[in-house]
Amino acid sequence: MITPVVRRISECFVKPHGLTEMSNQTCHLTHWDIAMLSTNYIQKGLLFKKPATTLVDQHHFMENLKHSLSLTLFHFYPLAGRLVTHQTHDPPSYSVSVDCKNSDGARFIYATSDITISDILAPIDVPPILHSFFDHHKAVNHDGHTMSLLSIQVTELVDAVFIGCSMNHVVGDGTSYWNFFNTWSQIFQSQSHALGHEYDVPIHNRWFPKDCAPPINLPFIHHDEIISRYEAPKLRERIFHFSAESIAKLKAKANSESNTTKISSFQSLSALVWR
């Protein structure tokens, strides 16, 4: 049996569309940002089925994705930056910040694979090839010194497109991640630089405790003293499927037990998975 592969066709770097006064500044890391330096990038993706009757101009589609990404990065400019370290030896001092100016930008990759939606969703276990849909798999956030803080990989399948996004956990959390993804989607559909009222403009100013002016200097002289790489044991990853009928019953039960009609399908499913 031939093992399916992901072929990288092209890659480039995308910079923010235009600069603001803030986009030339350095973003200093807070205590909880620094604590994330040894953890992995946030990696999530969305799978889209190709339209059955509409012919898609692949080149035009990719150019629109890159252009809208550039427009989005104007609002999320730290994602186009790189980590930089300032250190001294006497006394020992090590501080990390985000340089938003001296960077190539966010990485954008176009790849292909001869597999189908069924090859991904039909198996009970997550197929190993899924890890190849992300650029920074197994990278730790400290690698953002040499790797892009944001990497987008668009993998074209036989009957679908998978958009995998890797975001450095130092510059954003899960809420920030989906705020970026949703904003990018809105800008892609409108091809407009402006944000709609339903989306909040991200706030990039970090909060520091009183009497703790940035940058935060750690008493080290080399990153090996604070950065560790953890190789997780081989785990079995499962795929769970919920039919529309099951979710409808789950939603009805959740609303009935709570004596309300405001609980959504997604909230009902999330609560079940959490429990």
C-alpha cells in the first residue's frame, strides 16, 4: 500500500498591508507570555469541501487568500513579527520580546495531496498525514526567533481544501487565534481592509503588574537554561462524529434541563465533550 504524502508546491512570506505607528514598536512579553516559551504552537485547521459545480481558479483563489491575509495582518501585526532576545552576561540577564519591524512576515504555504475527505474523516483514528497539514508541527514557541510566529498552510486535496494555521502561543491564546481566523475570513469574503462592527479590533498593549516595567529580565545567559523540549509518548488520537440528529437531541435536552431556549447546538456539544 502506497503511503499518501503532502507535496509542498510553493511558499512565500506575507507582510501586513501598510504600517501603523504601533506596528514599528517592540512588544514586550508579560510573565504568562514568557511561561509559554517551552510549549508548542497553537495548531488548528478547517476543512472545506470543494464546490461540485463551480470551477475554482486555483491561482486567483491563492492570491486572494494571501492578499486578505496581508490586510488582516495590518490589524494583527505582531503575528508578522519575530522573537528577539536581549541578554547580558554581567549581571546575567535574558529578556524576550516581539520585533514587529525586522521580519519577513507570516509564512504562507501551498501544498497538495492525493487524498479525499473520506480518507481523513472515515477512519476511527486520526490519520498520521494530518500532521503534515501544519507547518510548525512539534515546534516550541521559543523557535519563533527563527521561525515565523504565524504560518498558514493551504493543502489542496482531491475534493477539499484544508487550511491549517500555526500560531505562536506567546503572542496569542485560543480566543486570539479564532478572532484572527474569523477576521481573516471576513476580510477574505469582503476583500476590504475595514473590519465589521461584529469584530473587535485586537488590543496589543500588554498589561504588567504595578512596579514591574517591561522588559522582564530573567537571571539567565542562555536559552538552554529555561527552554525544554518535551517529546510526548505515542498516543492514540481518535475522531468523534456527531450526526445532525444526535446534536438536535442533545440541544433539546440541554435547553429542557436548563428551562431555556438560548443554548446553541455548539454549546450543547461543547458541554458534552467537556463533561
